[in-house]
Amino acid sequence: MNFKDLKSNKYAHIGFWGVLVAGICCFTPLLVWALTFFGLAALTSYLDYILIPALLFFIGILLLGIRSIKKSKSKIE
């Protein structure tokens, strides 16, 4: 499986970009700095309630897309 397969499958494509964005926001202080810059630093205590479920949701979508890619490749072969 390559990146071309991920781009051709809608679920895998959305899951990949969702995991990338949610992962960057979860594991770097980038979102905290942005919220502080815009005067919304009080919201930083609620980020874990949103980002962790979003990350898990997009991981699920990505796995669904990868599974459908593997199923379609096994039908071809």
C-alpha cells in the first residue's frame, strides 16, 4: 500500500489528514500557543476532552479506509 492508495480512498484520505492534524494539536503546544495568542487561554484545560476523542475517531476512519483498500486489492488478485 502506498500514498496513492490512501489518496484514492475517501475514508483513508480523511482519516490520514485528521490523524495528522489531531496528532499535531495533541502532542505539541502549538494549539495552546494559538489559543493564548487569541486570548482564549482559559479553553486550554478542555482541549483533552476534544482532541483525544477526535484523534481516536480519525484513527478509526483511517483503519476503515485501510481495510477497504486491502479488501479491494484482495478481490483484484
